[in-house]
Amino acid sequence: MFSRKTAVDVIGKKRSESDVEVTYDDDGVTNYQHDVSPHGEFRNIDAHTTTTSPSSVGKTKVEEDGDAGATFVLESKGEWYHAGFHLTTAIVGPTILTLPYAFRGLGWGLGFFCLTVMGVVTFYSYYLMSLVLEHCEKAGRRHIRFRELASDVLGSGWMYYFVIFIQTAINTGISIGAILLAGQCLQIMYSSVFPDGDLHLWELIAMVTVVMMVLSQLPSFHSLRHVNLASLFLSLAYTFIVVFACVNAGLSKNAPARDYSLESSKFSVVMSAFTSISIIAAIFGNGIVPEIQATLAPPVTGKMLKGLMMCYSVIIVTFYSAAVSGYYVFGNKVSSNILKSLMPDEGPALAPTWLLGLGVIFVLLQLFAIGLVYSQVAYEIMETKSADVNQGMFSKRNLIPRIILRSFYMIFCGFFAAMLPFFGDINGVVGALGFIPLDFVLPMLLYNMTYKPSRSSFTYWINVVIMVVFTGVGLLGSFSSVRKLVLDASKFKLFSDDVVD
């Protein structure tokens, strides 16, 4: 068995045709990690590094492998702040308007505690995931897909299909939900301008779907960087509008009576608490961290941490302000969407109508960005199978299948959004079952498997505790979400104009 030194000595005397350093680790596994330059310097080889064999001049490794999904959809050109834009769009969305409702099931003290703990744990989780990805890149195995990372580190073929199933369910669910909510925003604006209008919700959803079909033709995740920058500002804008509107409502003569008491029965208190915890966990959920990190130009060391810090700075500003202002004004009478509390069905609006209308427009615009971000994994899978990496991104050979497949995917999402206006309840179950393993279990498991911290170390045990606790939270959250689904079943109607709250 050769040692690392022996291999380097051999290469130093006679370089191979491919100029690749061959090393052997302690388990006897051969690693091809470095390209040796004419000056004796070593250069890392990753999925986007050009090789030097005569037949592959000018081609990247992914191009040689025919991986069009990586080359086109997950092209690695971004800076750390681009990752920050993507992360913020993936996490900070209109779902933050449900945070006052989450506090309703927890109360002030437990609400603050759960919101803070969830923020700390998810930041820690996503940071561990970025460290695992960086470790693999330095070892010559750069992963740009969650499913491939999990399968490689855990060494299990079924894990590949488990992750792709969970990711697909979550991402498709969020895309459907985004179209449904966008249609609802249009419905709010339409009914305020034309109180006796004839347009139905499904027709407005069809309009949203057409817009999404056009926007879906943006070719790569990296090409969304400007869209997601706008999304970041939109999230700040409608959050500030909601906070101002809540303060205005609290000071008005029509201010609602404030009552912060919880449910009367202990069982209802417990179920409401776990439903609220599931809501907060889903709001912080992401599930596409590796794909976002894939958009960064290598080497990626340290870039994802900066992106996370940008994202969580926005989270601190938006999450706490929306939760506190909404719950403070409306207490346990707050609706699942704070905008509904500000625009009650009976009586006047509790804030200037034009201001609330502006907030609805901002929410609508950001929903387009969210739908695009969570569609990227589906597009990557499609183009891996349908595109020819040897043709240009905008060649006729690749452009026509892209237009057809992405348009069909958006039609599929739009159809289910129109058919199932109660999809929010279904998505609650999917979110509880999906975000927990992807965001609260696998990152810790992957870190422990990759870095192998001592079993007596604090890091090892804090990771184990997080995995166990949040697995339990996910199961209980799923139970409470299924319970809500059953209780609301009598309200479900296909292609209805009323979205089940």
C-alpha cells in the first residue's frame, strides 16, 4: 500500500498524462484530488473545473458527464450575497404573516422562546450543512444536490430516493401554495375594485399561472439573483406595512379588546401549542440549502456563512416585528393571516385601505419569486434528463424542451391550486413531515458522519438531542396538522372561491 508521500514523490518525478495527484487514504481508497500545475502547484478539481485530457479540452467535468441540470440550472457563478438573496426568498415569505397566529397558541413567553430557539437551531443546521458541503469540496467531491450529498455521506442508495421524494413533495407543495396565495391576493384586489365582479378564484389562479409560465423560462437559479434581491426588499416592505397597520389599529377607536389567554381545555392547549410550533418550524424551513450553495462560484469556503448572516438579519427584523405587533393588537382573536384581522369581513378596515392594498400587492409580487425558487429542483431534474449539455443553453435543441416542460410543470401546479383551495391544510401535513428530516435531522447526521466528533463531545450530543427532539416535534406536528385537516374536511370543495383558513 502506497502512502500519501510515496504517491506525491512518484508524481513529482513523472507526472501522469492527466496531471492528477493520486493519493491513498487510511482505508485504502484511491482519491484523485489535485491537478499538478507545471510549476509544481496543486489545484483542486471539482465538478466545474476543466480537465486536461486531450479529448476534453475546453469542457468541464459536468459537461463530460452529460449533466445538463448542473451545467444549466445550477451553474456556479454567484457571490455570497447572491446566496443571501436566495436564502432570504426561500425563508422570508408571506408565511411570516401567520406568526401572530402561532403566538396565539403559545402565549408571549413560550412564543418568544420557540421563535428564538427555532431561529438558532435552523441557523446552526444550515451552517453545519454548508460545512459538510465545503468538506466534500475540499476532498474533491463537490456536491450540488441534496440527494447526492446525503447518499454519498451516508453511503446508502435508498437515501438518494428518500431525499428526492421529500424535496419534490415540499417544493411542489410550496409552488402550488404560492400560486394559490397569489390568486387569493388577486381576488382581494379584484373584489375591492369590483364588489359584484364575475371572476372566480380559479380564473384568477389561471392568470397567475400564465405569469409563472413566462417567468419560469429564466434559465438558471443564478439568473434569479436580481428577482430575489427584489424579493428581499418586498418582504421588508410588506412587513413594515403590517407593523404600521397593526400599530394604527391598536391606537384607533375601533381597536379590538386584547385577550392573551389560551384555550380552556388542556388537550386543546397542547394541540394548539404543537400546531404553533409546526407553523414556526415550517416558516424557518428551507430544504434546498445544497442547491443554493451550488450557485456559488468555487471555492465556496466561508461564502455560505455570510449569506446566512444576511438572511438571518432580515429574519430578525421581519419575524419578531410581525409576530409582536400582530399578537399585541389582536391577542387570541388574531386570524391565521394578520391581513384578515386588519380587514375584517364585518366593519371597517382597521388601517388605511390603500396601505393594506399596497401590502397585498407586495405579497403578490414576492409570491412569484418564491414559486420560482422552489421550482429550481424540479427544473434541474427535468433538464438533467431532457437537455443536451453539448448544445448551448439557448440552442433550439434545449430551448424548446425547456419551454414545454417548465410550462407543463406550472400548469400542473396551477391546476392543483385551483382545484384544491384547501391545499394549505394538506401542505401543513407535508411541511411537518418534510421540513423536519431535511432541516432538523439530516444536517446534524451528515455532520456527525463527516467530521466524526467524539461521542463525549458537546457537539456530538447537541446534534443528537436536536435530531431526537425535532423528530418528536415533527411527528406531533403532523398529528395536529392531520387533526386540523379532518376538522376542516366539511368545508372542502373543489374549485371553490373560498380558501379554507
